[in-house]
Amino acid sequence: MNLSLPSFKYTENTFNPFIVECFDDKGFGLKAISLISEGQLIVENPARKIPKGSNVGFSMAQFLFVDPTSYKDNQKRDLIMVCGPMTFLNHSSEPNCRVKWKVETNGLLLATLYAASDILPDDELTIKYTDERDYRNEGLFA
């Protein structure tokens, strides 16, 4: 089963090289639909507002949150997907992706996802679930 994600940009490209798919043994995950080269930026700053009127479907509802800024400013319940497609990344002891974290001046954490190795079409995109200290020790926390 594939999920249709809202059609907003995750990277500077308008084409996303992955889809969300349900894997029998893990649940939802990200699957490459084209070659992703080592070092390639895959997802940048994934928290995104869902455009008004987007049909995201019931299966996506659990990954959406009320946008605190628009709610505070005008009591609108616009939605955001806080971690964007990165919500669906699964763990691997040999991941093919790396997350790099950045602390914004307002204290928010922003994440970017890069390919740690070449990722072929139909491969699952994976990361290593780890502690923040590990990210810092590996220089992945700016």
C-alpha cells in the first residue's frame, strides 16, 4: 500500500525521489523511486504547513498537528507535518541515510536528510536511531 503525501516541496527540487510505502515487516517507510546518489540532499527542514484544501486522507491524520503559529495568531487550525516524510524513516544498523540537525535562533531543531551511500530504486531509506549525543559526537549537530 502506498500513501499519497501532500504535493509540497521537501527539497529544492519539485521531484521527490521517494514514496511512502507500507512494508510487511515494519509498517510505513520510505522507498526510493529513483537513484539517490551518495551525499545527495533528500529532505531539508521537513516541518511544512499543509496547503489549505489538501486531501491528505485518514491514514495521514496521525502525523499532522495544528500549526501553533496560525492558531495563536488567528485561531485557525492549519495543519503541519512536523517531521514531514522523515516521520516514516525506519531504523537500520547499516543505514543508507544520515540526519544532520541544526538549532535555529528561536530554539527549534531543523533536520536535513542526506544519502550516506547510493540508494537504488526500490531500496528503503533508513537511518540509525540514536541518541542526540551520538549526533553531536559525529559532528551532525550544528
